[in-house]
Amino acid sequence: MSKNQEIINLDKIAKDSWYAKGANAATIKYSFEVFKRHFILSGSLLELGPAEGVMTQELSKIFQDFTVVEGSPVFCEKLRDNFPQMKVIESLFENFNPNRTFDNIVLGHILEHVENPVEILKLARTWLSENGKILAAVPNANSIHRQAAVSMGLLSDVYQLNETDIHHGHRRVYDFESFKKDFLESGLKIVCQGGYWLKPLSNKQIEETWSQEMLEAFMKLGEKYPEIAAETYIIAQK
């Protein structure tokens, strides 16, 4: 896909984005809580693809040396308005060429979107300081809500892109092993892998019937059952 077409697609997603709404926003905020356990807190941070800035809002509270890279001009404008103190770089990840390295690189729900995730991870490896960490999270194909959808005939298999995947511009759905495989292929060393968000129903059903306490409880519960949780994450180093 050409650079111009990729930016057009990103802006189309940005103009009707669901990331800052309901269960999606809660998922991003919980991923921040997971990542926070592993951050090099005294170091610098690079966030790739912050979208509306749900994760950015939390990160900005603990990092001073903070750069974000976002390919959508629509999102970039909002980020500059909301975070005037932050360095916002409008660029596709493939074209980003920093003259420095970073101690923490966050890829929150990025690798399911890009054409070549291994290429992005290889690039991120070159942007990482010697003892730095890459912190990444993606949706998990084997989440019990996707398995239920297959049983109900709504999906042909757990890897099929559903309506929400297509709306978000997802290109793939990882499982625990395929996520790990891309990191290893990129030359990164996996420090740990886990999961969170034991999700039995669709976001719409959850948002209509669940309390905040239920949502938080099932986020935590997913950490006990990572291979069937809705989200999987990896912490990696060089």
C-alpha cells in the first residue's frame, strides 16, 4: 500500500474512532497498569500510534522525556491540542528516523494494524537504548468471547476479522504463539508474556449491563488465564 493511501486510511479510522469509548478505553487504561510494572521510570519514552491519547494521558503523568509518533494528521492535531508540552511527530512508523534512542517504547494495539509487524519491531529495536524495554499489547484470537462467536456461527474461526476489527483497521488477530513469534523473528528477547481482560461477551453487551467494578474484576481475572484472555502483552529487550 502506498504512503498516501495508508494516511488516508488512518484518517478515515481517526474520524470515527472508538478507542476512547467504553470498554475499549478501560482496556487501554488497564494495559497502562500492566506496563507500569515494567517501565524504566527514570528514562525516556516513545509511544507509537497513540490515537486519541488514552494511554498518553496516563503516561504523561510519569514521564517528562516523552515523544509520540502518529501517522494520522487528524489524531496529531488533537494530540498537540491536548498535550502541548509533548513532542508529537506526524509520521508513518516506517518513515520515522530519530537521532536518539529511548528507554521505553510503547506499542499499545499497534502490531495488529501494520502491514509488516516484524519490520516495525526491527525498527523499534534500533530505537531502543541498550537496556531499554519494548512494551506491546494486542488483542488475542483465543479470547473466550471470540471462541464463543465461533461456536455461535458468527465467526468461521477465531482468526477471522470481525466487524469491530475491520472498523479499527486491523489486518490480523494474533494468538499467544504468533505474537511471540514476531518478536523472536525481529531479534528481540522476550522478558515476559502475559494476558489480561477475561472477556466473555462483546463490548456492546458489556457496556449495556456491567458495572465498573465488574469490568475491573474481569480485567484482573484475565491475568490468571492469559492464553484465553482478550489481550496478550509482551515485554521485550535487545
